[in-house]
Amino acid sequence: MAKTALIMIEFQNDFLSEKGAMAGAGIWKRAKDSNVVANTKKVLEAARNKKIPIIHSPISFREGYPEVASTPFGLFKGAADANAFKKGTWGAEIVDELKPKEGEMVLDKRRLCAFCDSELAGLLKNLDVKELIITGFITNWCVEVTGRSAYDRGIKPIFAVDCMEALSEEEQKFAIEKIFPVLGDVKTSDEVIKAL
Amino acid sequence: MAKTALIMIEFQNDFLSEKGAMAGAGIWKRAKDSNVVANTKKVLEAARNKKIPIIHSPISFREGYPEVASTPFGLFKGAADANAFKKGTWGAEIVDELKPKEGEMVLDKRRLCAFCDSELAGLLKNLDVKELIITGFITNWCVEVTGRSAYDRGIKPIFAVDCMEALSEEEQKFAIEKIFPVLGDVKTSDEVIKAL
Amino acid sequence: MAKTALIMIEFQNDFLSEKGAMAGAGIWKRAKDSNVVANTKKVLEAARNKKIPIIHSPISFREGYPEVASTPFGLFKGAADANAFKKGTWGAEIVDELKPKEGEMVLDKRRLCAFCDSELAGLLKNLDVKELIITGFITNWCVEVTGRSAYDRGIKPIFAVDCMEALSEEEQKFAIEKIFPVLGDVKTSDEVIKAL
Amino acid sequence: MAKTALIMIEFQNDFLSEKGAMAGAGIWKRAKDSNVVANTKKVLEAARNKKIPIIHSPISFREGYPEVASTPFGLFKGAADANAFKKGTWGAEIVDELKPKEGEMVLDKRRLCAFCDSELAGLLKNLDVKELIITGFITNWCVEVTGRSAYDRGIKPIFAVDCMEALSEEEQKFAIEKIFPVLGDVKTSDEVIKAL
């Protein structure tokens, strides 16, 4: 049987709280309406019960945003301008409902793609992971590119589609219908849990 | 001024000829209708005139497809099943109109993303490239993920949108309207040439 | 002028204290005799004064050593068997004299080479670093391979040779005389400081 | 049983012929005296018989040496100044005795380390390789750093020590006695063949 791991991308206050630095983007509202945190919590608990490797992957930047100094445009500029996801702040913290337990892996993400410039590929190789359950934000940005990169590295992405949200219904739908099925499996949280 | 390079992704017979191994996908027909090769040739000639680094990036696989042995699903399975993009075959060759000239770089691509498991990032760093003009196939697959990865690596992608095609109008439009503008610049071939 | 950064590799209690988990290897004794910490402190202070990017790079492993699960032999096995460099323990902490100040970058190292499976290359690229002053432990292991990899990535290593130690005089001498001069510059701490 | 592959590093005319561009370094003479090519040929034939994956890894550079443009010092400067290892020339060709057969993988190397900026790690992962028999040149440069990097990636290096040479007896001996045993196994060609 293929070995499975769970990755949880950017479940942080800056995205998920009405008071977060990125609240203006409205992810918190859409995620609330679709119960993303509650759905993901069920998957997280099931993964804990089954002793599946769990990788919490919050994004964060150091003082002065040196990690994205060469990208003074696009999404990273937006984050830096909003003072978002700053290491050590409340906004960069993982939301209370999904806080890592001791022994669970936390992997600081600095890029859209969780594999880029990180230890993720090495870690998954060491753990002999062949399938990666992907949850988090934003569906068609960090989630999608992490899934695309997993595919490129021979790891089948399992997209838990009620554990993620996009900036609009159209974008959520496009990723789920046009992109994800070509890369791997598309499942609800219940289907993911049943298959564990 | 930011230093610019041009990358040309998968302008190969298997995609662009009616007799190519991937002809069933219909890329050849859509690309013909939208003059992708002719548009790209203009950009290529302009880049040659301006002495801008040119990177031809055809995808290819060795006998037995060992490069994708761990991905027996999705797009790579489709390519392997169709015996497509096999190194040394006519199908894997770059189309006549866009053949590399001596001194132009050819970089064998093995993944959806041209940066993944390749020398591309190192090469662009050495050449001090800050902006990458992206052309080729398929708009919302290899082209898009290469653009996403360029962004993650601090290189601004310039998408030459009449130098690429997708499997459907909907997918072409979605990439151009929803994804590319967030990552970098969206230009026609004429606009790209004017800015060189 | 080439932009310079300073990296400090594994200045941790497990190496540098008589009570550290790796004390048996004797690095603490050799480092004490050659004033490595004092010499490095001078370089660190000079780098702080000159506002040069400083990267503290301690090695650490999570509970269960999942990062090296696929390497159950050699140096990593030795570290795991000794329960060394465990994230969150006193042994994995940087020694008091060289503790990072707020705003200085800390990069958790998981491999012999500081570039392998880490954000280091991306970070140095963003900061436009062309020369890397290297200090720390062990001279012909983590220090040397990080210097070799810097070279491979177009970054000139500056080896501050009185800011590092090996397991024997022979190994220290071989690295300094036979390897380092071929890759970059070999300097004393005083020479490094003068050149800043 | 751990899956094994064989890598053959830089068995090229520029190193191994008296008329090669790097002949001045004397590798050809030392390799001749110690029968490196003949020893390696025996290992190669045994690997062919056992159907073990074989990776020929010659180093090469494109016109103008763009791959090392940012490293205008050290070994790469030496190679560029000598016009060595230029793609398409006789000097960059693999020596007749060890020419790749059809179906054997050829991986163009651009760095000292065969893993750096290449598809090697991905390829070995796909082939599920856990042990890598390493042969070639130069013992304490490209061979050693490739072995160090294999170790860092969870692959056990098997150094076939009579299938490689250094620039001096001292360097050959140091690598074999002080470095290789800490990273993996040290074997003669006969021992490697017996263990296949």
C-alpha cells in the first residue's frame, strides 16, 4: 500500500481571522461559510489516529522579508505590503483549532510552492511517502502549485477539496474540475478519512 | 534594466503535427488556428537580433521512460502510453520553423515544470536573468507551472499569450485572465517584441 | 563590489560543551585550544557593524530523527544514536557567546551541506550574495561540503580558517591546504575582518 | 535488498588522453598507471550483465561556458580557460572503452557535484536506488562531492576506489582513508563485482 502523508498549508490567522492582515482578501469569510477548518480538523484527527505523518506548513517571513526581496511584485509584494505572515506574530500563528501537537512536523514555507527551496521533498523521500493529502490555502495558488510539484516528483496528490478555499467560486471550481483530476485524486474530507 | 531571457517550451512534432503521438489531444489544430508557431517565430527572431539568451526546452524521455517511472498516473502516463516525446525520435524533435541555431541553449525537460530537477535555475542565475519570456505548450500545464516556479524563484514571468495554446478556450482564457496577471506580465508577441 | 554574507555552522552545545552529546568526538577540546569561539565572535561583531547578512545555521532533528530516516549509517546514525542536535534541547542550542540577535537569520540545517534541501540558495540569491564567509564545524565535513556547494552555485567561499576545527590536525590541515584554496579564499579571522 | 545503480563520472578524452585539454593535470598518466579504465570496464560489464541502472555522467559546457559564468574562479575557470569539456568536441566525448550502449542513461553534468542542478536525484528516486556505486574523476573533487551529496540524500555511496584517480597519491589516499569510510562503503572493483 502506498504510504500517505497529510500536509496542511497556511491555516494561519492572517488568512483565517477577520482581524488577520490578509482579511481584505476575504478568504476567512469563504472558509467560514464552507466549514474548511472543521472539515480539516476531522481529517487531522483521523491522520493522528492512523499515525500518518502530518506536516503543518505555515508560510512565514523574517524581519524585512528577505526571503522575497527579489520578488517585489505579485502575491509576495501583497503580503509584504500588508505586513502579513511575519514570523513570530499572532497573524503568522496557526489557528487554535489546528495547532500542531508535539511530534508533528512544522515546515516553514517561504514560497508559493511548499517544495520550493524547502526540506519537503527530502522529508517525504525519507518517509517513503507516495501519496500526499493536500489541504489549505489558497486552492488555486499555494495548494495547487504544491500539488503540481508533488506530481512532478512522483508523489500522487490527494486533494481534499472541502478543506481548502479560493478567492472566488469560479477559481475553486476550475481547480477542482480542470486541474486536480489530471494530477491525482479529488476527494471530500469524508472520502479521505474513509480511505486512510 | 532587468535582464531578460526567452524560453520555448515543447514546440515539438508530437504536439504540433497532425501525425504527432499526441495529435489526439488536438493541440496541433488549436495552435494552427491561432498562429502560435508564426507568432513565436517573430519573438524568436527578435530575441536573436537583440542577443537575448534563448532556451529551447523540449520535453523528452529515455527508453523505458525511467524519468517518470514513479508517476504511473496522470499526464506522464498518457505520454508514456502514447510513446510520445521519446528522445531521438521525430516526434520529440523541435518543429522545423523553430529549430535551435548553434549556440542557443537546449535544455531537456523531464517534468511539467521546466525548473524541476533541471539546470534551469542555475543557468538563469548565472546569466543574471530577472525576467523570463515564456512561450509554448500547454498554456495551463507546463507553461503555467514554469511561470509559477519562476515567480517563486524571484524571476518575473512575461507570458507571451499568443505564443501558447491550451486544450480548450476555457482553459486558455482562465490562465490568461486569472493566473498570469498575478504572477507577472501578460503580453502579445508584438508587445513582447516592442519591449525587447 | 561583490556582496558578502556570513554563515555560522553548528556552533552548538552538543559540539562545543564538554557536556554536549558529541563531546566524545573531542571537537570542544580542539576548538577551545584554538580559540574558535572567540575568533568567530570577532568576525560576527564585525559583520554586525558592517550590516552584512548573518546566517546562523545550527543543525537539528525532530523527534524520532525523521529527517535522516533513510540514512541509517555514517555521521547521521552517529548523531541519532547519541541523541544529539535534537530540536528544542539545550544541546541543540547555539552557544551563549554566539547567540543570534533579533533580525539575524537562523536557518535550520538538516544535512551535512547547508544548501541541501534548504532555503539557503534561494535566500542568498535574493540577497544577491556573491561571497560567503564560512565558519563552524566540522572543518572537513559540514564546512567543507557547504563551501563546495557554494562554489557549484557560483558563490565564492571565503574560509575563515581559525573559526573552524576538525577531528584531527591532519584533517584540518588537509582541508586548508588542499581543498579550500581551489574553491575560494583562505583567510584568518583578522584578514576576513580587514576585508569587510 | 537495496537497489543499486552505477555512476561513471567524467571518463572523457580531455581527462584521459595525453592529447586532452586537461592533459597538463596528469590525470591521464596516473589513471593509466593504476588501470582505472580497465578496472571500470569490468565493473561496467558486470553492471550490464546484472541489468543494474547505469548512468554515464560526463561534464560538458555549452559555447561560451554560460553554465559557469558566475564562477570565474577555481576549477571551472581552469576548464574554461583550457577550452575543456566543450559539448560536441572530441575532448568532451567519453573514451572508447567505456562508451555508453543504447538504453544506458547519459546525464550531462555541469557542476562538480553530479546532483547539483541536475535530474540525478529525481532519476535515482524514480528508480528506487538506495546504493550508488561511484567511479571516475577526480577522486577528491567530483567523485567525493557526489558521494557526499548522495549521503545527504539518503543514498549510500559505494566508492570503487581502483576506478578513480586524484592529482596526487596523497589526495587519493586521504579521500579513501579519511572521507569515504564515514560516508559509505569503500571497495575494490573486484569486491564491487562480487557484491552485485
